[in-house]
Amino acid sequence: FKQFKHLQGQGISISEAARRYGVVQPTISKWVAAGHIPIIGMDKNRKLIDEAVIAYYAHQYHKIAKEGRRTDRLLFG
């Protein structure tokens, strides 16, 4: 998580996070709804999530997916 610490507390919309980190929007929305990624604010009608958290989970998601394993169970137990 240390490599993403500089992003901590910065808000990013779910759609921007999907583009930036290469995880489809419905997957990120599911992680947010499950409480794995905190909502840190709102911008009009868009939820802003903590960029450090999504960057970390996206990194882990791609690493696990590359190995051909189920991602959600391995990411969140």
C-alpha cells in the first residue's frame, strides 16, 4: 500500500478510476457498495472514492487476474 500513499485522501470518481486503473466501472461500484472502498465525498451527483485505495485494489486485481484466479474472494477474503 506504501506505493500509493501519496494518493491517500484524493477523491476520484468511479468512472475516472475505471479509466485510469483499467477496472470496469460495475466492478468498482460493487466494491464501493460492499464497503471495501470508502466514499470520501461527492461532486454534484458523483461519488468520490479514495484514490489510494482504488489504486491499491486495482493493482492487486490485475496481479491476481493475470494468474487466472478469482479476484474478489482473494482481494477481500
